Amino acid sequence: MSFDLSVSVQRGGRIVSAALRTDAALTVLVGPSGAGKTTILDMIAGLIRPDHGHIRVLGRTLFDRSAGVDLPVPQRAVGYVFQEARLFPHRRVRANLLYGARDDQRLAEVAATLDIAHLLDRWPRTLSGGEARRVAIGRALLSAPRFLLLDEPLSSLDPARREEAMRAIERVRDARLVPILMVTHDRAEAERLADRIVPIDQAAVDEG
């Protein structure tokens, strides 16, 4: 099973919960803002500790409250791409991509998959929004993750840059480099990209 989780956490006056089992190459959680989608990704990544439940990825237990398992973030081997690209402004694209990588052996492969080979000597400030997102995905892939989390990777992009980023995600999905869990509020994005769609709505966020 790529992703197997059943978790809940109280955040302020709310309880965010999710239950999911999927073997899909790319699973998309789709729902409106405030439905708890990013909180779910943060629990999987280890940035938020669930109050209850378990998280398993590719058969490996990352968290299990009843068994006392809670792996620290570095041991989870997660590639997390946030809503903002978060590139290092003082490093060229090549150096950004290789930050956290063991070596540069897969650089050409990943750059070709994401169509960013021509950007390697550029500075982040010269990139379009879509280019920056593709570089951020590449940096995550080159860190040798066991799985990839994408948090609204197409938000705030103009139509042309959004299409570029969407095609890049499709290539990563089709190459089946790692299982991907993505969140979005856009149903059309989910229907185009996902092998499986999981609706997340206000029913998953209970007032506490």
C-alpha cells in the first residue's frame, strides 16, 4: 500500500481527521480552503504529531500512537513541496536542485523529466512561477525521497505557467519515480492529474 493512514489531530478549536488507503501513483486530496488538507500532509511529513491513529507509507510505519512509533522528519524520507517554491535566492538552480542530494548522478534525469535542464545556471529571481515550482519538485526528487507530498503546487500561477507545471507533474507521475500525494482545491486539476481522487470537505474538520 503506497499510503495507509488513519489520523486525527486537534488544531485550536477544530479536529482534523483523515482515513486513506491507496496504491495509486498519484492520489489527490481535493477540497475547499480550510478543510484541513495541508494539516493532513503535515501529519504525514512529521511536522504535526497526530493525537490518534497511524501513518504507513510503502508498508513502513511512520507513526503509530498505540505502538509508540513516531519517526522524526529526517527518517521519514519525504519530499515535501510547499505552496511557495522556497528556493535559496543565493544559489543558482543547479545548486538548489542538489541541496540535500547525495550526489549529482540523477540530476540530468530529473532535469529532463521536469524540462528544467536549460535553467540550471539561472538565479531563482529570474524564474517564472511555473519554473520555480518545477525546480522545487526537482529538488524534492533529488533528495532521494520514498514518497512525494505536493501542497497546492499549481496555485497562484497564470494559465501558461500552470500548464507547464501540470505537464511536469504528469511526467513525474507517469515515470512512477515515487508515489505522490497532492492536495488542491481545484477539482479540474484533480481530475486531470489523479489516479485516485479523495474528497476532503468540512465533514473532515469537526468543530471541537
